[in-house]
Amino acid sequence: MSQRPITSACAVDAAQLARVTAVVSGHGTLGHVLATAAAASPPAKPVALVRQDEYTHDVVMAFEPGLFVVYDVT
């Protein structure tokens, strides 16, 4: 599995970005994302699903209070 780019669209500090990177770097599929979310305590669910076109969606997941991760899913 190749490393996908992780970019920040807001002001996050280095420690937050490191925590996000450590968790999401292993997510190669939406299945990995949902499995990680289900294993969290308490289990997490997608916050939003944004349809970009007929094939592409953005899945928004809460990561920490006030911090969200958005996955571009095709």
C-alpha cells in the first residue's frame, strides 16, 4: 500500500498532525477507516458524507474535539 498524502487545511500544531498521521497512515480503504472508527472507545461514526460527483465522495470523521479528518473516497 502506498502512502497517501496527508495535508492540513487549517491551523493544527505538529503534535496534532503527528497523531492524525499515526492513525490514518494505515487506512488504505474505507473499510480500514470504518474498522478503526468501530474499534474506538466510544465507537465513532462518519460525521458527514459529501457527494462530489457520481463516483467520488468525501467522508468526514471526527478525530478529536474540534478536529476532523476528511477522506476522499472513490
